[in-house]
Amino acid sequence: MSDIDLRRSFHHELDSVRDGLTGLAASVTEAIPRATQVLLDGDLEGADYMIRADAELDGRALALEERCYQVLALQAPVASDLRQVIAAVKMIGEIERSGDLAVNICKAARRIYGYEIDPRLRGTISRMSDQAQQLFRFAIDAYAESDVPLASAIGDMDDLLDRLHAEFIQQIFESHVAGRLDLQVGIQLALVARFYERIGDHAVNIGGRVRYIVTGWLPTHEGVARLRSTLEPASAEDDTSEAADTGSEASDGG
């Protein structure tokens, strides 16, 4: 096989990975409003269907991840091609975990079956669901179109979902104090809000991977940055102490 044929085959594999990833993400994007409707309707049958269907999504994610490893092993990509494959592996995990979060919403719906949800809470749940779905759709659109500006904006868009999450927790407390919400139901709803918020975080992470693919930019890990900031002063103090000890030894020697 000629170099041109090998190159053509490699790009065909990359296109196949990209198509598989966008298809996987589309399934999760559709699952978010379905899970929300299951919750709001108290639909036990729908919850059971979505929970069982998660195994199929997990299987697709695993098969796609294995395909990425095969590309790495057989094609040995470099530069931007390598970034595409590495980022795809990371994004598959983000998408699969988002699917798990949609399933968790359905499991919560089963736990609170038979309880009425306050209309105010229902409204905020719908808004969180819409925002989480929109963020996820934008993230995948950015990936499919290599749209760096859109990918970069997803973090700012996620601020609205974070505010809705905080607002919802406050509403839960108020409803419980007013006697309109059972404590255990409130706990489950607080978890649901966290699930939506985490889906938004996964969308932000996907946006970061898109930026990495196109530009080589690496996401900033705040935890690592904090660790480095705490270690650097300690390192400077050690250097100062060593220098002082060295000066003292030289003085004693003189």
C-alpha cells in the first residue's frame, strides 16, 4: 500500500471516530429531556427503559474507545492528528458519564415516585434540563465544526446553569420549611440538580478538548495550579535556607 493510500486510510479512520463520537453525543443530548420528562411525569416505565438502554450506550462508548486505541497503535499519528485521537478518548468518557447522569435522574424519579413536586420546583427543573441540553449540543457542534469561539464560550454559558442549580437548592429549602416538600424527596431533588450541573461541566470539558484539537491549548487544572502555588513558596524557603546554611558553613570554615 502506498503512502497516499495509508494516509487516506488513516483519515478514513479519523472520520469514522468523529462520526461515532458525534452519534454517541447525540444520543446523550436526546436523553437529557427524556430523563427530565420521566422525572416530572413519574413515568416508571420510561425510567426502566432508559436505565436498561444505558448498557447499549456504554457498549458503543467502549467500542469507540477501543477503535481510538487501534488507531494509536497501528497508525502512530503525530501533531494535530494525534491530538484528535487523544481528545476523542477523553471526550468519549465525558459523553458516557453524561449518559450515566441522565440515567441517575431516572433512578431518582423511581425513588420519589408517588410524591408531588411543587410547581415552582418543576419549573426550575425544566430550565436546568433545557440549559444542560443546550450546553451539550453546543459542545458537540463545536467539535463537529472545529469551532473554537463556540467551544471557548461554553464555560461562560455554564454560569447560568450554575446559578439555576444554586437557586434550585434554595427553593428546596423554602419548600421544605413551608411543609410542601418531604425531606427525602428534597434530598433526591438536590441530587438531580447536581446531575444537571455535572452534565454542564462535562460539556465545558468537551469544549476544552475542542480547543486542544484545533490550537493545542491545554485546559487549566485549577487543583494543580493551587498545588504548585503552595509548593513554590516552600521551595523558595528551602533554597533560602540552603543558601544561608552554605554561607554559615563558609564563615565557620574561614
